[in-house]
Amino acid sequence: MAKLRSNFEIGTSAWAVRRAQWRALGLTDADMEKPKIAVVNSSSELAICFSHLDGVAEVVKTAIQKAGGLPFEIRTTAPSDFIHTAGRRGTYILPARDLIVNDIEVQVEGALLDGMIVLASCDKTAPGQLMAAARLNIPTIVVICGYQPSGMLNNKHVDIEDVFLHAGYHVAGKLSLEELTAMSENAIKGPGVCSGMGTANSMHIVCEALGMTLPGAAPVLANSPRMFDFARRSGERIVQMIWDDIRPRDILTKSAFVNAAKVTLSLAASINTVKHLQGIATEAGCDVDVLKAFEENAETIPFLTAVRPIGETSIEGLEAAGGAHSLMKRLEPLLDTSARTVSGGTLADDLRDATIPDEATIPPLDQPLSHRPGIVVVRGTLAPDGAIIKMGLRYDRALQFRGPSKVYSYADQAIAAMKRGEIVSGDVILLSGIGVRGAPGMGMASRLVFALEGAGLDVAVVTDGQLSGLVNKGLVVGEVTPEAVTGGPLGLVREGDIISIDIETRKVDLEISADEFARRRAAFTPPPEATDHSWTSIYQRSVRPLSVGATLVGEAPADKP
């Protein structure tokens, strides 16, 4: 059995002052000998995604106590894309992920706790919690805290994805304020994350694909008996994991990351999973190129299930069909099932008794929705290190686009130009300089995409910013690397330059001569960094490129004793 690092030598200063603090909290000397486990909670009254987590934490803590552990609930920041994008043009969202990582480190490593249960909810909590687990390398289980129930309007399904998309239609003048208001009043009927295959549900499924949840955990309806059952069983399991010394880096191997990429491809899930998986791998010290894993497996992994909003399957339907567990059972011949999981065995062990109760939702490998990849990695003179297009099932549209560029610095600027009639069909709209350092923290391009869609304009969008995991509309090339402010080709584009996109050949090119490219590169001057004392300015000075997951570290720290 593992020695508990939290048990200090009796009589030392560390033992004495901690004992004084904890006895004042009502703990006994016997309690202080137990495995000490952080219950990482991002509860917040600012967003419905987090509003139910205190109840989940209570279930987890009770289960830990019954299993012989000592739980300590700790809190972290709770970023919501729909709430925390109001300030600084939405640039707090990705930096909040890394704030979560460091917040967990301060509290868990500072106190030398023995393990963690992390409550995964909205988009950035799951990757931030997994990055912290990989960094600290102490036994950890992720508890998936579920998706929100959605509503009906005029006898039609309506959810937060519909509200987000149709807000763009309203901006474009194609939807009345009354209709948008009615949608916003009916879209959400309870706590939990967005109910489509956005980044939150995608990351919940990724957690299971990585082996960091109990099998069958994702997706799950928030506050359902099934969700609470997983919370209880996870609380019981973490205590034994500490005694068995099963650590995240035993689980977060190259095989696990490639498995997660394959599962994501089979759903055409959020493209934001790419940078989050790379960030987790970087913190784990795992030598894997996640973007390349998506690129190399895109043609061989069948597109099996399209969840709203890219298809007709609801998230409730995916859960009823067995969720990630049944999906991985279907993909089993294509996965590395020797990968370890928090269950204590291998993925093969976890999948041994798995079934596929609904073959219409999760069809056989030889009967997919599409043999074409739902997520496409493109490269070329405009994106030499890669960019991502979420195609979904939209292969009935033109797969090539070529046109003159219109260059903007942020979404609202481009939307204003659209309203003035300066953007016309055939243009390639560039949102440049909003990458991880430029924004900083990656500016959101989706508002522009939805407004262009609402206006009925046949254009392409190319950006070094990020896109919502919820909806894919139009032809959008996102997360272009290297980003503009570091001298990437995107920052060298001038108004009117011709840009070509070819999905068939996986190319995105800036059509200027080599001499002109060299002249512009030589004349490039990076914009000045922020000089204020805000969190985003600290992030801008510290963040590494997308190639390492936009983390704040270049190399993962050494294993903890």
C-alpha cells in the first residue's frame, strides 16, 4: 500500500500547526491518518452550468468518508463562455483554463493532499482539471456533472445552441427581437452544460476516452439518479486508487490520447478538444502530437454519430444509446485497449461487458453516417503548422473556395463592416491577431460566423482565433498556426490578397509570390504586448503556442515523490 504523503512526522512544526487547524474544524487524530482527498468544485451562481455542483460535492464527500477517506472541498474559478465573454472582448475564457490548473496546484500541492475528485462541468473545467491532475500526478478521478435539459418553443425543440446561432440571425436583421427573446426564455430548463455536442459534452466524453472517469460516465443528464450514482461510486473508488497508487501519468499515455482523438473523430465533436488534449499531454510530459493524431486518423475512423446541432441525434439519445462507453465498444477494433483506466485495469477490461443498445444511434463500423471525416486538418502557405475545419456532414457543399481577403482584428469590427455592406459573397474574411498571444487567449469568431450565416452571405472565414464547439456553419478555417502576432503568414495578409481553400487536398494558401512573402516577412513588426497588470496580460507574456496546447509551461514538471 502507498505511503500517504499527507501524514507528517508527529512532533514536527508542520504536524503541530496543521493538527491545531484541523482539530478546530472538528477533525480527530484518527481522521488525520486517513487519505486526504480534494473535492475540486467550481460551483458558481453566475452560470447555470455550475449551479448544482454543491449538491454533487456533498454526495462525493459522503462516499469518500464511508470508504475511509477524508474529503476537503476546495473551490476554483468557474468560467462560462456565455457569461465571461462580456469583458475584454471575451479573452478571459481560455486563460481561465490555466487559472484553474494553477489554482488547483496551489491548494492541493500546497497542502500535500493525497488525491483528487474533480467535478467537471462547463467547457474549461474538464481540461483545466485534467491538466492539473497531469501536473500534480496524484490519484484523480473526474466526475461528469452533466448536461442541462432543454425546452420547447412552438412545438419545436429549442436549446442554448439555437439561441447562440439565432442571435447572429438577429444581428443580421433576419430574426425579430421577440423571437430571440422567446427562444432565450425556453432554451434551458435546469442546471448543467450546453445540451449539444459542444466543447463541454465533447470534453466529458474525452475524459472517459482517456480513462479518467469510471466507464459509462458520459454523457449524463445533470442531477439525474445516474449522475449521482457515478458521483458516489467515484468517491468510493478514489480511496482505493490512493492505496493502490494509480496515478494520472499511468493513464495519460500516448495510446490514451490517440484513443481520445479517435473517439472525438467518430462524433465530429468540438475541435476545441484538440488544444485541450495537447495541453493535458504537455502537463503529463507525454510526447504526442495531438493535431497529427487527428490528421492521421481522420480518414480511417468512421463518422458514426452526429449529435445536435450538426445532426439529428440529441444528447439524451446518445446517453440512452450507451454514450461514450458503447461508442468505444463499437470502435474497439480501432482503439488501443491496453490503455489503463481509473478502474484499475485496462480499457479492454472496461469494455468486456459493454453493449450497444441502439444500433441506429451507434451504427456498425461498416455502416457509418459518413466515410468522410467530420473534422479536417488543413495546411498550406497560410497555415504551415496546421488549422482545423469542422465539416460535420456538410460534404454536399462546394469543397473549394477562392476569393479576395477582407482583414479585420476582431469579430465586432467585421460585423459592423457587414452591416455597412462592405462584405459580399465571394470574400474570404480574415480575423487576424486573435490567437493565444494576440487576443490574448484566443478571441471567439463564432459571433461573426453566425451573423454571416444569418445574412445569407456565401463567404469563407479564416482565423487564428477559436470557434464555439456548439455549431459549425459556413466554411470556417480556425486555429490557424502559427498565429499572426508571432509572424505567422496570417499576419502578413493584406486587403485583397487571394486566399484559396481546398478541403479535398487539405490546403489553405495565400496566393502571393515567394519574393513578396519574403518582403512582408522581413518588414513584419510584432505588436507590443499588454503592459497592464491584468490576468490576461500575465497570460499573454507566459502562454506557449498551440503546438503545446497553449499551456503556460514548456515542459511538464518531474514526477512527485
